[in-house]
Amino acid sequence: MSLADDLPSLRDVIARHGLDARKSLGQHFLLDPTLIARVAACAGDLTGRHVVEVGPGPGGLTRALLATPAAGVTAIEIDSRAVPAIEELRLDVNAGDPPTERLRLLEADAMQLDLAALVPSPRQIVANLPYNVGTPLLIGWLRQAASWERLTLMFQLEVAERIAAAPDTDAYGRLAVLAQWTCRADLLMRIPPGAFSPPPKVFSAVVGLVPHAVQPEPDLFRAMERLTAAAFGQRRKMLRGSLKSLGGAALLERAGIDPERRAETLAIEEFDRLARLL
């Protein structure tokens, strides 16, 4: 008998714990076990991996992750209503003689935590992120990308497309540069609104981020954040104007970049060159 066979349905969990999805928390729950298993599979082979999940809600993705050979799952939940639901799952999963600790639960704000300090390596993050904090969470994790083997994250489709966008496209911007400078970024799976409860107004998508072997030092990452904020803050301006506060034409000349170009035309390597000069 599998774990899923022994557990109540997700709809039953939601009803018993009053887990109506709240817009203020950016919540939209996936309930189809087959679809949830496909999301978990996007993370690849999790054998022996320590997985952190942010925003488990009623626990659908948590169940799918526990059905893999992962060493363990640490669930971070800020919604006090969902905590008892995940605690029930934790007690079921960890029961045994002797008891195990395959599932840990922390009631906390993931924005305030150093997630890499919570679990040993090899570690991954797999999460259906709350819509309202997905981007700031991602940027925080990119700052410590060296700590992670892989990030498998669900966003609104528009955000996912911005992460994976190529230069000289409408979606290419600050998020694409930061993500692709530190990781290989792939859009792995699109999910229609009707798959969620309640259905959002937009499609969602799963993005896979595999950190590069060499990562920027913290000072260099901060320089890239300043650079991309300035460059894309006024993206219709030529770079000599948008980067005026950072050195403008002189900085661009040192980097060998035409000051009349616009930010969206620069490759990741050119942004890297500018950030190192800063």
C-alpha cells in the first residue's frame, strides 16, 4: 500500500481544516495527484536529497515528494490554518518502530529563514510558490545558489517566462539576468488555471534552475543587483542614460559596450563584464 492509499483526500483535508485559499497569501492549491506527481518529477531523481518545500498548504506536493526516494522533506508553512494539516501528515509519515524523521515541519516565514542552514547537502528546493512572494524568494535563493543542487519552482507563467527569457525579447529583464547568471534556467511544464483550487486568472509554469559550478561572491552579486536595477529601471533608455549613476558612458567604454544600446540587448556575459567593473 502506498502513502497516498492511506491518507484522506486533499479536498477532505481542506474541508476539515478550513483551508479556503486566501488571496492575501497568494494561495492556489493543486489537488490532482497525477498532476502533482508530474510537478515533483520535474525535480529529477531525488534519491538521498534533502528537499525543502515552501508553502505546502494541504500537503499535495509534500505527499508527492515523500513518495520519491528523497532522504527527507522539510516543509515551511506560514499559514497557521495549514500547520495542523501538515502536522497530521508528519505524524503519519514518521510513525514506525523506530520512528523516522522523513518529514519536518516549521511554522515560519520563508522570507526570514536561511533555508540552506536547515538541511544538509545535497539539498534542493521544490515548491509551488505563493504568487505574491515568489520573485523576492527566488532572488534571495539566487544569492546563495552555491548551497543548492537544484531549484524546482512553480510561478505564474508570466514570471516563469521572465526567468527563462532570452536577450532581445520582451520578457528579458532583471530577473532573467540574475537567474541565468547564476543558474541554467529551463521552463519545464505549463499548468492551466483549471488545475488549481481556486483557479487563478493566469497559467502557471514550473521552472528548473540548476546552479552553475562557479558562483559570484556576495559583493559581485550586489553589484549585479545594482546594475540590473538601473539598466532595466528605464529600459527604453539607452544604456549611457540608464547607467548614468553608475558611470554611464565611461563604464560602458571600459566594458567595450556601445553606450547607445539598450539593456534588453545585452547578453548575460556583457552584464557580467559590467558588474565586475563595478
